[in-house]
Amino acid sequence: MRQRERIISALKGRGELWEPAPGLVGLSGATRARLAEINATLAVRCRAETQDEWSVPAALPLGVLERADYFASFPQWLTMATHLTDDTRKLERIANSACPSHEAAAWGVTPTVALPPAVCYHIYAALAGTVVGARRIVTAQGGCWRHEGDRFEPLERGWAFTMREIVCIGTESECVDFRDRGIAVAQSFAAGLHLDSELEAAEDPFFAPTGRGRALLQRLKGLKQELRLPIGDGDTVAAASFNLHERFFGEAFDIRLADGSPAYTACVAFGLERWLLASLVASDAPVLEEVLR
Amino acid sequence: MRQRERIISALKGRGELWEPAPGLVGLSGATRARLAEINATLAVRCRAETQDEWSVPAALPLGVLERADYFASFPQWLTMATHLTDDTRKLERIANSACPSHEAAAWGVTPTVALPPAVCYHIYAALAGTVVGARRIVTAQGGCWRHEGDRFEPLERGWAFTMREIVCIGTESECVDFRDRGIAVAQSFAAGLHLDSELEAAEDPFFAPTGRGRALLQRLKGLKQELRLPIGDGDTVAAASFNLHERFFGEAFDIRLADGSPAYTACVAFGLERWLLASLVASDAPVLEEVLR
């Protein structure tokens, strides 16, 4: 059993972590407190970069993702919200059913909104059609959803997880500077938690049939980097990513600079449960005991 | 235009509040900061009642709601999460579509999880099948979803909103004492925010065809009370509720006391955006100016 599996299993035994369904996790006790502390510390660091903090909505119109070309890039992850029909006769049939959860599952309306796959889409959507006169940096934390088939592992890869982002809208050089600053912030955050970290060139897992070319371009142009943290057994996990989007979102959402040209954007994203996992691994008492033995 | 409509309209004009879709709201600037302060203050008050704080999962298996008899009680509100099929050919069809968001909306799998209509269901589900030896009080904050047709008003009634709950599992008298203490906490929280408040007997808006009898019983037995806050124009909104469930959840989720009998439960729930709205109305500068004029 890998170290992180032992840790997760111990936390489940203590009732501090539970999985009501694959990819969904609840936390209590010292483990919840540790995540809350990681969140709060990171929030302070991000607020040192910008006072412009947002609370993002819980869902996104599907049209926002269409505008961001999401369906050609990552359709495999998409999760949507659907509410039940308001047809009283159908609701009665559900209410009176011997197996109402099966009945209900059949009567969701056609979805119009997605559960957000990342925080930053909210920000481009809210700024759509505006002129950003001077470099703007926004931070926000929110719940995100990516359905990754049967690859879920508690804290390491969730269907739902928590993301903190900082997003920059400005000129090309402002975005590059921002990205570099973001890397320094993430590295210092890792050091503050006594975690080793490793910066790596990366690419997004684009949907192969339609997105393959993009991954290649992303890597050639050095647009994506990730900070990886150790999670035991020689494995690492990407716990932060640093992304230059060039003018992609500026064009897609008609966000312009003062001179009328499409804005450049960049984002720095932290996956908070992964930071928790790395922190749990780093302070794993049984392993320390083994080392001392 | 009602006072709260003027406030919301002014916040939209300042870019501090936006609605990407009916019932979904984003916040920034001073309005977001005010909500964050309300959240933080309430969290401190709740932590004074219990150290047992949980982070609840982002979704609930539909079977949990079935066990809680939710489908006979409030089917009209239910919102579910559905991810796209993992059939690559269908994903390709979506990715290559001229109108991928319409195409995607048609290819969600049959949902198995609900977006939580309240925080406390997570708690009963996690404690299912256990013995609670001594009174247990748990607090948690989380995103909740209730689809209320076309009745959405920003901050007043959201499809998605934020709920802080405190839940008690124990004997009947422990639950009654907890409920009374919860009322005092909520009233003092309102006073701390300089908000008038009014305690009222209430009933849940049960689905009429199957839940009507329950609302009557709830009222006759005095099981539900609400704290209402003024939101202008002589209107009030229920911003906290105090609920005795008798042994309903103890029986439904097989949560037992030390003597083997089903536990009593009670919960105190706060709807945070409504507290924000009442606070915005109470400090509404234009209205103060009108009074002084």
C-alpha cells in the first residue's frame, strides 16, 4: 500500500475523511483544520498580490464555456447542473415512487449551466465586452468540478475540489511578469509549509481528437508550468499551475486594453486538496518513525 | 422600485454584483468583503458552540436524500449534477459541433448525486449506522442549491446560496436546549450587526400533494421557527431557521443513542446571502439621506 493510501485509510478510520461517492470528500477534525489553515495562509498570500477579490458564482452558463472553446478542449471533464422538471404530475410521480431517486434521475431538465471546471472562466465572463484600462489582477477561490472517469483518489484527484486562482489581465509583458511572480509566490508558499517543490514545463490534457495540436503549441511556447509536490513513493502531484493564455481569452471574451487591442491574460491556480495531501505526507508520523528506526 | 431592487441595481452598476444566470450571483469589492465579514463573524459564533467543524462534500448521493424522504417533501427544489458521457465518439461530436453547448446538454449521464439542498443531510449521512454516545454538536458551512422556479431574486433567493448550520444529535431535551441556545445565538448575531429581528413560528414549504400533512404537524408541534430580518418596504426575509426533527433523522439514518434508541436531532441554519441583503438594506446610504432630508 502506498504511503498516501495508508494516510487516507487512517483518516477514514478516524472519521476525519469520508467519501460519500467517488471523487467527493468530506473532512473533519484536525484534517479539516489543516486544510482551513492552508486555505487561509494562501488567501493572505494572494491578497498581498491584489486587493481585488471576488466570490464567484456556483455555476457558469454553458455559453461561457462555448465562448472559451471548452468543448473542443476538455469535453471529457464537463459536469452540469440540472434541476427537476416543474411539471407537478411528474413531481408527484417521483414523490410517490417506491424508488424516487431512480425516478428523479430520469426527470432532470436539459442543463443550461455547468459546474465550473476552473475559477478563471467566471472572471473572463464577467469582464466580457469591457476595456481594462490598466493591468488588473483578481483573486478568487471556489469549488470546481472535473469528472475524471474512474481516476479519482481522495485529495489527489476529486470530481469536486477547491481552487484558488489569481488572474492577470493586461499587456503581454505584464502577464509574463505576473506569471513569474506567481511562481515565486507558490514556491515560497511551499517552502513555508516545509514542502519540497519542483517547477516543470507542462501541457493541459486536451481532448485528443480535437485538442492535440494545442498541447504541442502550449509546450513549444512554454505557456504552461506546474509546481509539483511530493506525495510519497517517489510520486509527485501538480499542486499549482502557471498559465499564459496570450490573447486567447481577450479575443474570446472581447476584453480589450486601452488601445483597443485584445488583452493578454495569465492565471495562477492552486488545487487546495493537493496541498493538503502533500502536507499530510510530509508530516506523516509513521514514516518519520520508520526513518528514525 | 423597492429599496432592495435599488440597492441590487446600484451594486450591479458598480460591478460589485452580477448574475450570470437567474439564481446565480457573483460578488466583488466592498459587497464581497461585507459577506466575508458576516461569514467570518458567524463562524466564530458557531465555533463558540462547538469545536466539531466539518467541510462537507460538494454533492450528495441521491440515495441519501431518498433515505431522508426528501423526494416526498421537496422534490420541486432538487438539483442534480450530471457529467458528460465518456463515449469518445459522442464527445467528438460535441467537440466538433457548431453549437457544442446545446449538443453537450443532451449528453449528460443519468445523475447519481444531488447538489445539496441543505448542509445537514451530509451530517446525518456521515453518522449513519453509528452510536452517538454523548450529545454531539457539529457545525459546517457549504454551498446549497434549491431551484425555486422563476422566484429568484439576487441575495434574497438564489438557486445556489451559502448555508452555515449547527446540528445537534442527542436526547430530546438536549435538542430542545440546543434549539433555544441557537435562537439566542442568532438573535445576538443580528443585534451585533445592528439588525432588527423577529422570531416567528414557521413551517417548511412541503410539496403540496405529498407533504401537506407534515407542514400542519410541524406547526402544531412548534418544530420550526425562523428569524426574520427586515429587507425594506415593510418586507422581511427568513435569515435563520431553528428546527426540531424529533427522531426523524435518527430513525431514517439509524443514528442511535447509548441506550440503543434512535437519536433526536435539531439544526440551526443561516442563509448567509440573506444576512448580507439585510445588512445592505440597514446601512443603505440613499435611504438615510432621504430620512435626513
